Amino acid sequence: MKNVNLPVGRSDFEYIRKNSFYYVDKTGLIEELLKTDATQVTLITRPRRFGKTLGMSMMASFFDIRKNSGALFDGLSVSENRELCRIWMNQYPTVFISFRNVDGLNFEQAYEMLKETIAEVFMNHIYLLESSKIHTFDKNRITRLAGQTASMSELKNSLAFLTRVMSAHYGRQVILLIDEYDVPLAKASAKGYYREMLSTLRSVMSVLKDNPSLCFAVVTGCLQIVKESIFTGTNNFVSDTISDNRLEEYFGFTQADVDRLLRDTGLSDHMDEIRNWYNGYLFGSCSVYCPWDVMNHVKNLLLDPSTPPAGYWEHTSHNDVIYQFISTTEADINDKFEILLAGGYIIEPIEPHLTYDVLHSSERNIWTLLYFTGYLTKMRTEDIPESPTDGNLALTIPNAEIRELFRKSVNEWFLAKTQASDRTELFDALWSSDTERLRNFLNDTLFDTISYHDYQESFYHAFLAGLLSGKGYKVESNYENGLGRPDLVIKDRKNRRAAVIETKIAKTEGGLTAACEDALRQIEKRQYASAVKKAGYRQVISLGIAFWQKQCYITIKDDNFQEALL
């Protein structure tokens, strides 16, 4: 394997190029954006960790009049367009700002973070205080904004003000790059101060509206907030989402990008696992990989070629959207979710314009959110038997990583839900060996539970373990007892009683009873219950539980009742 310096966690284009990190060439984005120079504002929405910030950093290096970036772009595709580079490279005053850190438990905290973000931008252009073309009053305002002492009205108009004074200083219009514009709104929505943040951010973003100092702006985020809500009055506004074809190849890795990366690192033998785990996103008509995942996995493979694929994307942010989704009580959504987990697809209407305060107000909005944030992707029309009508997409889980993330989330949600519920009836039926009540309780719970549709033993094991945990009993899972390891042992030390559970999967509904008997025979043959009884428990209940899809059957043998008969 070759020694390749991978920029995992790096999104600064200049740092990557100056320090000889591996760079997947996406400079064609510049050429594509400049083809329509009449467009004043381009909004690009992509899921997190698909290279938005690196792309914006790359553009900032290319356009910024204060820099000499020719060497950074040598050998990259944009450098082949000499005329474009002559006209645009390092020829325009450029502002690059990211709102990714604007967060807080309340609006006051988030506003302080916004002030700090704005201050950093003004500190980056503090040279304006030396300009002879800027009035003293404006210089005082720059000082207040850089020193975080500006008024709220000054902060709300800060970017419009900055483009004006920069244009005055350079005698040229300004290029504005705003990264992660919607992060403050997402955080505010989750924490209850959405309206205050929306009002503030709407004013900050007024820099995009009828601004004679603006050459053009590029804005990135995860969602396209409705134009009437935040981009009202913006002229020549164009959006590019994951449904569009224009910029499809510039965010995320294409198959050619991954092929070259694996060749360069000597890891081509790992293509199948990388494709299965991290490919599957369809942006426009282009199939793309999540670059964050690919880079992380390749880095780990270079350290240890036996490293199995893992879920890297899930650790980059909270996955609240999944928990909000699976906790819905609408049965129809749960049924569709099971289809997705089974590797199928669903056809749903997609609403391209949303606001964060209504994301969870309807089923349509939930599917839209999962689609635009990368948890679901669209399928090619040629891969499905029917053609979706206008406004509808065939949605599916993109790859093994996201499917595993959903499964993990289902388990966590189910555990939290069951441990917060009243399971008195369940344990009353268990300790009284009431087979019918116990079976009815488990069947009702199974019906309401989101399953994986592979119906492997691990699913049923997790299902039972979650139901039986958290009520003060000791629950042992695959713990050695007797001559083997029973699936579950529940111990009530206070009342010196225990239950030994062995589970089986029936091949058909008619095979449930036989599978239960097989489970009981295993408990007896391997002396699971005998070992527990020898440990001092007076009552030991043996349960053979067989599952077939969302049905179960139970056979019980109660040693305590047997002794009473003797």
C-alpha cells in the first residue's frame, strides 16, 4: 500500500494543498457556476459531510483578491481554462463566512455565538480600518462589529455593510460565500427559539437583496428554506438540490473518484465493501459516495487492512431526525419504514420548500426531511416497475451504513420506550406462568414494533431483552449457565425466583408449537434451569418462545409448580 496523506477532518483548501494532502479535484464547480454569471445568488443544498465547506473554501481561495493562488490550483481542472483564470482568479474581494457554530440552549446564547461569528469575519478584514476610501464613521462601525460591541441593528445589517465598505475600498463588487446558512435555524427549531433566530437571520441575509455591492453569492446548507421565509426579494435566485443535475458531481465522490483513490492507495481490493457501505446516493442522475465515510475507512484500512466497514457518518451529528421519525404513532409510517429496512422502496410526495418549524407537522414533511438530509435517497426510474407521478419520488435507504444506523436507532428507541412504559401486566403474567396473557402481550407489542424484516434471531433477542430490562430484575443475556448459554435469564433476587428463556425461529406459522417444544428440550438437556435452581432460587420458570415474523408462541415449564404437585 502506498503512503498517502488523507485530509480526514480537514476542510481548508489552502491547508490541504500547501501540505500535500490528497485532494479529489472538484474545481470544475467554479467553471460550472460561472457559466451563468447573470445568477446573483446560488443556493446549494446537500446533506452534511458531503464536501460543502471544502468546496466553499476552494472557491474563496480562487476568487479572493488578497491572495495569489495560482500554485494551489496547478494541475487541477480549472487551471486548464486559462481565460477564466485570467478574468476571475484572485480578482475579486471575497467574504467567506460559516454559520456552523451558531448554537445555544436559548436565543441569548445563540445570539452571542452569532456575534462572535460576525466578529471573526470583520477581524479577517480589519485592514479596512487603514483604507482612505472608507469614512471614519464606517471605520468606527467596523471596530464595534469586530469587538462584539455593535448594536443588534448593526449586527443584523453587518454583511450588507461589509460588502459596501469592501466594494468602496477595492472599487469592485464583492463575492460572498455563506456556508451552512441554515444551521442556526435547525438548532433554534430543536431548542425552542426558532422565531427569534429566523427574524435575526432574515435580516443578516438581506445582504443578498438588491445589493449593488454584490457581484454574486453562493450559499450552502442542508435544506432550502422557503423563499418567502428567508430569501424574500432576492433577485436572480437559483437553487441546486440533490434532485437537480447541474452540480451533481461536485459534492460527494463519484465512482471515478473512488476508483482513483483506491488505486492511489493500493486498496482496490476493498471496492465491493466500500460500494456496499458508502455508495448509493443519487444526486441528480449521478451516483455518489459519502466522502467523509470513504476517507475515514480508507485511512483506517491503511493502518490495518483487516478493518471492517463502520458507521462514520452517524458520529458527525445528532441523529434526532431518526428518533423523531420512528417515534411517530402513525402505523402507516411504521409499515413503510419496515419496507425500507427490508431493502425495498416507497413512493412519496416530496416538498422542496420547507421551514424548520414545520418539518414534523406532516408525513410528507418527514419523508422530505429524511431525503434531503441523506437518510434516504431516490431510486432511478429504470430500477422500479412504476413511474412516480410529478412531485413524487421512489425513496430507499442508500447503503449498509444508513441501514445499520436505522436498525441501531430502532433498538435504542424501543429500549427507551419500553423502559418508560408500565409493564406490570407482562411481569404478572411471567411470574404467574400465565401463558395466554404473556403471549397476547408479546404479540401486541410485536405488532406495534418496527422490525427489520430479516427476522433474524438477533432481532427477537433484542426485542425480549428490551422488554424485560429496567424493572429492577437482573437480566443476563447469553450468560453461561449449566452446560451452555441460555438466551436470557431473568432473576428476581428479592423473591428468589427466576425465568430461563430460550428462543427459536419457526420456518412457518404452523411450526411455532414444535419450535417451542424444541426450545424447552434444549433448556432441560443443557441443564439451564437446574443450574439456576442450584444457585438458590426457589421458583425457576422455563420458557420456550418461538417467533414467526410478528407472531410468537410460548410454552412454559414451572419447576415450582411441579414440586408442589409432587
